[in-house]
Amino acid sequence: MAERSTPTLAVWKFTSCDGCQLTLLDCEEDLLALTGQVEIRHFLEASSRADPGPYDVSLVEGSITTAEQERLIRQVREWSRVLVTIGACATAGGVQALRNFADVEEFRSVVYATPSYVDTLATSTPIAAHVRVDYELRGCPIDRRQLVAVLSAFLAGREPDLPDDSVCTECKRRGNTCVMVADGTPCLGPVTHAGCGALCPTYRRGCYGCFGPVRAPNTRSLIRQLRVCGMGDAELDRVFHTFNAAAPGFASARGETDEPSQ
């Protein structure tokens, strides 16, 4: 019987804050166990080693904001048997995608002393807007338990089990009382993708939408309830345009926040 080769792993950074890569490093003991089962061939946050592909799995953090990144992500896709995007920047464009709703040239002229030195696209877009993505891990940052579970699934030769429901279902599983019903606390849980374990509601805080929208979010209905909780137009517009501002399910809420109260 032929000896099974060690799977290879690469971790890539595009435009992001590095928080999702740091989440991987924060796995500590789990990461030590992982390194004994995979060969990490490219992970500049942790090592200067940068071996060329191909790779069995590539984890990609960050959004595409420059022409060079557009070129590189296509190369990464060619090198990678499986490509997994990690975090809100890679899956939805990140908080930097707020530029998509304004004039990037104005931002560049105000922020930078020498704007001509800054090479940037007019938009910040998710990885899936440029290449095929096999799996997405949501969050700002990602959940370390979910990341370990996905990598473990690859090592076991099975499909990863990724949630496809809302934060509300996680609250139910944890036995949480609904903060919006019981306390009148504004919460994006009904329209936000699961994966965090209902962290904020567990501590009696409303969900901030870190994991982005569910597949078909009913933002119109939620906005009516958020108004009942005391949110005005400015607050509603702001709460849907943070970590996942350009995600279609949240970006479309921009046109719904100026409706009159019922």
C-alpha cells in the first residue's frame, strides 16, 4: 500500500487586520497537534517559510483592494486544491468595503499625505467575487472552534459541517432568553449567520452581526422591531454597515432603514 503523503497547508493575507490569522495562532495546543499532521508551507504571520504550491488547503484572509491582489488570488486558486476564505474581509469585503458606497478618491485625498503613492481599487470585494471558493468561515474574527473543526474534517477526509442557520438558533441551543423580547435590547441575531455560539446574547448584549447575513435575511421585518427597541434611522443605517457592510443581505438594508415607523 502506498504511503499517504502529508497534507500541505498555506495561509494567505490580503487586505485585512490579521485578526483571523491571529485566531489560528491562538488555537495554541490544537495548532501544535495540527502541525504534527500537516505540512505548513506558507504562513508568513507565523514563519518566514514560503514554499511554492501546489497546496492541499489554502486559508485566505482579507479582501481584494488592489490590482496586484486580483492577480495573486487567481494564482492562489490555481495552486490550491481546496480554498477556504476566513473572516468578514474575505467573505464580504470587510469594514473597508464602506468605500464601496462612497468616492474612494475623496478618501484617498483626505487620509494620505501623498495620495499618488497609494495603489488601490475603487472597491473592496470578497474573494468569491474573483475566484471559486470551496468553503467560507464567517466572523470578525472567525471562531477558533469552527476553524479547528474544519481543519480536522479535512484531515479526516470528510466534508466540514458548517452552520447555515441564524444566531437565534444558537441562543435556543444555549437556553438563552431572547434579549430583544425580554430586555428590549436591539439585536441582529435573527438575520445573522450562526458560528459564534451566540457569544454576545449569552452575556445579555445584542448581536452585532459579526458573522454576516444568513442566506435570506428578513431585514425589513427586523428593522420594524429594532424601531420598537428605540433605534432611529442613523442607528439603523450604522448597525447594518460595519464588519459586513457590502454583504448583499446587509447592504440592501440601507434602502429599508428610512421607512417610516409603523
